[in-house]
Amino acid sequence: MAKPDHSHHPSARGRGRTGRRTHRLLRLLLWAGTVFQVTQGTGPELHACKESEYHYEYTACDSTGSRWRVAVPHTPGLCTSLPDPVKGTECSFSCNAGEFLDMKDQSCKPCAEGRYSLGTGIRFDEWDELPHGFASLSANLEMDESAAESTENCTSSKWVPHGDYIASNTDECTATLMYAVNLKQSGTVNFEYYYPDASIIFEFFVQNDQCQPNADDSRWMKSTEKGWEFHSVELNRGNNVLYWRTTAFSVWSKVSKPVLTQLMYKWAKPKICGEDLEGAVKLPTSGVKTRCPPCNPGFFKTSNSTCEPCPYGSYSNGSDCTHCPAGTEPAMGFEYKWWNTLPSNMETTVLSGINFEYKGLTGWEVAGDHIYTAVGASDNDFMILNLVVPGFRPPQSVMADTENKEVARITFVFETICSVNCELYFMVGMNSRTNTPVETWKGSKGKQSYTYTIEENATMSFTWAFQRTTLHETGRKYTNDVAKIYSINITNVMDGVASYCRPCALEASDLGSSCTSCPAGYYIDRDSGTCHACPPNTILKAHQPYGAQACLPCGPGTKNNKIHSLCYNDCTFSRNASTRIFNYNFSALANTVSLAGGPSFTSKGLKYFHHFTLSLCGNQGKKMSVCTDNVTDLRIPEGESGFSKSIVAYVCQAVIIPPEVTGYKAGVSSQPVSLADRLVGVSTDTTLDGITSPAELFHPETSGTPDVIFFFRSNDVTQSCSSGRSTTIRVRCNPLKAVPGSLSLPSSCSDGTCDGCNFHFLWESVAACPLCSAADYHTFVSSCVAGIQKTTYVWREPKICSGGISLPEQRVTICKTIDFWLKVGISAGTCTAILLTVLTCYFWKKNQKLEYKYSKLVMNATLKDCDLPAADSCAIMEGEDVEDDLIFTSKKSLFGKIKSFTSKRTPDGFDSVPLKTSSGGPDMDL
């Protein structure tokens, strides 16, 4: 901890200026969907206000949704004659991003070049003075006889603007920065802060118009270990009051403190110094009274200055217990950040590094804001700190998810200061079993945070072991080498305590409403406390299922499982091309496959391999790859399983020592590591969500079909992989590789990774080719031979598809040749000619009868006109034959008869018809 006159304190700033003091404390960067409600009185009558002396604001909206625009002076009482109020825009009116509302004419205008706008938000990034709407208050937490004097001494302990940031106080007063805002719709507040000093309590919370705090997340801000960090909180519609509050606690401050506890000084055991030697420091006088440091969150201070846990249903920041508001429930856990005494569920000891026997010594000492390693009897001793948790109580939605193994989390902040090769081990044990190391840090490590995910609901033990040197030497040379732990935070602890309350779903009962759990895949509506199902292709944040934003979208090529707990690929994929859609089915690749890297050798020449197990898709997202640690099998009774014996993941890695090295019949598998716990997405792009699969790591593909890449992430965060591990699997179409195909590692990185954090694999198989469709084969139709025609189907070459539709069988059809159709044509022509001849004869014969009838009619007409004597027989009577009395000239040809029939009439209007007597006399003309 820094000295009081040099301690870092929380502060906030914006980004409006660059190049300023970035090593200072907490930056405040706010943007929220806001419409402010401000009223302002008028001052005494002075000079008429200029435009630069006032600004416009809107009044509160009335029941009809209307408001007024009023002029408000910057300094009340400085001027008068403000512009009259005018009708304002509708309360629902807002400008888009990139625009601003010109209050003078109440219209949206685009921002000038080089400027920006957040639309319905507002941003504070200049802190030359306290911006309008902010308020800074101070108070003293001590309530005793000198309370009035203490309060007076805290009047100057406020948040102070420093140009591009605003900083809190550094003394033991409480400084509060407030900002009130009225939102017309739900929004968010975001700020950037710097908070490196754990001796200062820094909290941020929001209260609504009923003065109820928003308890979505812990109000206690986490210290920043890597510089400036962002924090975001959602705001509800209506009035919201934002609070930033700091309180400093200095255990070693020389300022007079209220008397609560006596300080007792004792020499650390084992005592390795001589107080009688020249220049030795004397033991300070005991009995000096000083104020006790605060209790840990979730505890309260009793009348005798001891810390006791708050009862269930309440929470605390280390002072008094407060009941959780209606519609919320306590978030149970343990958060240790003040080390006045060792917690009751922790113990410490020393283990000899030579004979591995426990010694009756204290391995870790408490020191107010941290716990540190004691001296020990020898430099190679192990300083042991152990924490036992009886069990966990995760949310019901987590218990229903069989694939989400996260039951709880443990996070601790630590630091090591070493002059030689010191080591800090973090080990985990389950059900009183032997602790298994999960992470090791060597050498000096700056202050940093580490998180371990707990996947078993059982009694767990967490152990920290610090060894100054591995050399088997007696004595103490490196007593200044030390490990420090500043805070330990464990979530979802059974019978734990609460530092905040979180929203819960409400269930109606005879006694009122009570908290209940939503079904798997349902989120909690903050306003109504009801459960709502997440939309398709989304997953739910199981540990924070609050609001629709808790439903996170799945990545490309994936979909959610039945309970919306994870995204997976069902072994199908579609790729859009300019001419067609390519569909894939990787079901033949759903089974697990294994791959061993090239041999590696230890410093002593022992050979080992890195062995990988992969599961690509399907199985409803269930992880199928298993990597085993069988080193401790001989020490575990038969029928029982050891902790961390196996790792289940999409992709995992284990170290294999071959039998010829170990001397056993089977090889030894150890150090299993998960490389893929979550499928990010499936795409043909080489980059997705910050994960890149470089194409140059593998030989180029030659089929013309792009690789389909599966992108995975691992939850394991290590000191070398601060963002966790990632894995990419390139699935490549290769018609020459039968199912399941072949796996390969990058040629330049024989262990699958070039940096230890990002792993890459290539899987070539015919099952990775697109599904065959009608566009993948040719159709050939043969000529008609002997009345038969064949249709043949042939795959296009090279064939780059698999499965899908089958190649159609050859089709044979009956056809007709050209000779046949020629014969048909001749026959049809002959028939047509005969038909025409017959028709001609028929009509000629019929024409004869018509000609006779016409002639008879003409003759009758002529006789009547000339009054000739009636002939005895001049016409054919009904039933008489034509040849009886009238005979045509039979010697005339058909042409002549036609000519006679069509001859013109004589000049007197009569037709000339040749006749002959019945006696065969000479012809006569009529």
C-alpha cells in the first residue's frame, strides 16, 4: 500500500484531450440517452441578457407529451429580459447520431466537419470545471462526539476537476459525485476509470425515482490492474441518479483516529533477527489504539469491533447490513479484500522443500490490504495458504445446462517480488483429494488478476504455495522475496455472504411475491420481473440473465441448442457464390479424431509428444474430445475418479510419454489442456471475432473450393495467453482423401501453434467437399440408332463434390430414323393426290346435272317470252330420264361443253342453245 501522502486515488476523465497525464487516476466518460428537466428562476432586473449569457432548456413533459422551451441564464441574477417561452418539440423527438438539436430554432442540424454527436446521448470529456448538472458532496463516516468537527474537516474533500479527468479525495472522508438525469427511454452510462489503490473503497451505483438502487452487478468497483478500464451500467426509463463514491482507509496513517482497537506488535516467527545488535530496530510499543479497518463485503462490524456475516436476504459493503430491495435476491459469495485477521475458512502452514514435512510455522501473514508470505525456516520451504469452500449454489438456469460446466468462479489479485527463480503455485482440490496444480508463475510478476472456472459442485479447496528457490540449501538468503495476495473473490458460494443484490424473477403466492428461477433459456425482465424466452439463434448469459440484451447472438454458421446455453454447428454449412449456392454436410466428420505432433525432447533427452483430440460439429453442441491425465491412476482407489483427471472440450491437448521412455506397457498421458470450449462461428473468411487462420501456414488448396474454417475459443486464461486460447480448424475439400480424411499441423509450427495461444489444424477429406447438385454433371444425348436413343450423365472433371444427389442412370428411349419419316412423307403425298383426283371427278359429275338444270330453266324462260306454242314435251318431268327428249351434243369435249355453257347471250338477250329433234333432224337454234 502506498503511503498516505502518495496514495493513488480514484479519478475519472474523458478523451477530449490527448497527451495528458494518463498515469493519473479515474477517467469519467459518460454517455446516456438523456433529456434533462431543469427549471430556473429569474434574477433581479439588471441589463438585458445577451445570447452568450443564457441557454435554452425544455420544461418537464406534461400529460399530453408537450413541453416548452425556456431560456435559462448561466448565472442567475446577472441579467434580465430573457426570451419568452415558446412551444417545444414533442417529448419523443430526438436527433440522430451525427446531428445536434439547435435549441434556437428547435431543429436537427448536421455536425460541423471535425465534430461528432451521439444523438440522444451526452458525453463529458472536459473537466476544467464541474460540468453543469454534476454535484460533489463530502461527509465523514465517523459518528462520535467530534462528528461536527470531522464534518467540518471534510468540507474540502470533494471530487476535483483536473482538465481531462476528475479525481476523488485521498483522505478518510467520503466524497460523492452525483449526476441526475431523466431518460425518456432506457439507456446506458459508460465511464472509464483508474483505481489502483485498494486502500480506497470505490463504489458506483444508480438510484431510481423511488430511491431504490440498481443491483444488477456489484456496486463495488474492482481495482484496475492494467491501467484504465471501462465500466458500463444500463439505465431504466425515468429518473436516474448516478453516484460515484470513494472512502479511503489508511491503517498506518499518523493522523489521530477514533480509538477502537489496540495495536499489538510481536516478532514474526521464526525470529531470524537480533534486536540487541547495533542498528537493530526495536519492537514498537504495544497498546497504541487505532481505528479498525473495515470488514469485508458481506460482513458487518459488531459492537466489540469484530466482523460477522450479514443474514441471508441482506448485503453490505463492510459496514452495516441492508435488506435486498423487492424483486432482488442476494448474490452469495466470498469477497476478501481486507486482511485484518485470517478468515475462518482459511489456514496457513509451511511445508519443507527438502523432506516435504509440515512445520508448525505460519506461512502467510495478514497486512491490512493484503496478505503476504512469511520468512519460513529455509528458502526452499513452501509457504502454504489454503481456502476451503463447502459447496456452491449456482442459478437454476446454470444447473439445467449440462454443457455449461461453470458452477462458480474464483478470482484473485496477486503479486510476486523475487530476486531469484521463485515460484508461485495455484492448486485446486476436490472432496479432500490431493491438490492438482492448475497454474504456476515463475519469477517476479507485477500486480495482476487470475480467474479459475469451477466446474464441479463439491467441497473445493484452493491452495497457494510460494517457494523462494528450488535449490536444496538450508538457510535464508532471499527473505525479501515475497508473494502478495490482495483480494480473493468466489461466486455462488453455499452459505456465503452478499455484497450486492441482483434482480430475480417474481412468483406470485399467498404471501405476496417471491423470487423464483426462470426456465432455461429465459431472461428476467427488469421492469416486470417476468421471464421471457430468448429469440432464435441466441444464447443466454446464465450468470446475468437480465433484460433482452442478455440474449447474445450466435456466430455465423451456428445455431442455439434447445436451452439457449451454447451455439453449435449441426454439421451443415451453406456458401453463396455468384452463380449458385454450395451446401455442405460434414456429418461424416462428426466423430472425434486424434493427431500427434512431432517428437520433442526434454533437457535430459526424454522424448514426448503433444497429442491432440478434435471434435468438429454435431452432437447438439456436446463436447466430445477427452484428454486424460493418467499419471496419478495408481494412487487413486479403483472405482473412484480423481480431480482434473480428464478434460472435455471440442479440442484438447495432452502430453504423451511413449512406453519405451516410461517402462510401462502403455504410454503416460499428462497435462491435459482445453484448446476449444466455445464455437465462435463457421466461415470461409480467414478472420472472425479477432481470431485469424493464416492461409500460408498450410499448403495451398488446388480444387478451387475455399476452405471452410471452424473458429473456437478456450475459457482458460493463462499468464501468457491473457485473452485465452483460440483454435481454428480448416476443413478442405480433397476428393482423393477418403473419409475421415487426414489431419495435419502447420509445417512451420509442428506443435500446432507458433505462439502458444493460437492453434491451427487442417482437415482434408472428400466429406469436406460441397454436396453434389445438378450443376456438377454433364448431360449427353446420343443420336437415334436402330430406333433407340440413349441419354448419359457424366460428372464434371475434376469432381469437387461429395454426397448430395446421385448421378442419374443412363436413360434409353425409342426414337424414329430419317428413312422412316421419308417413307411416311411419300405415302402421305400419294394418298393426298388420289383423294384430290376422286374429288375432282365427283364435282365434275355433279356439275353436269347442274348444267342441264340450268339449260332447262333458260329454255322455259325463252318459250314464255316468245309466245311459242307449247311443246308436248319440253322439259324433264319428275321421274323422267334426261335422255328421253333432250340430248346434248355428245361429240363435244369437256372443254367445249364448258365453253358452250359459258357462251355469251345473243344481242336480243337470249342464250343460244343448240338443240336437235327427237327424230334426229338437223339441229336448230333457239
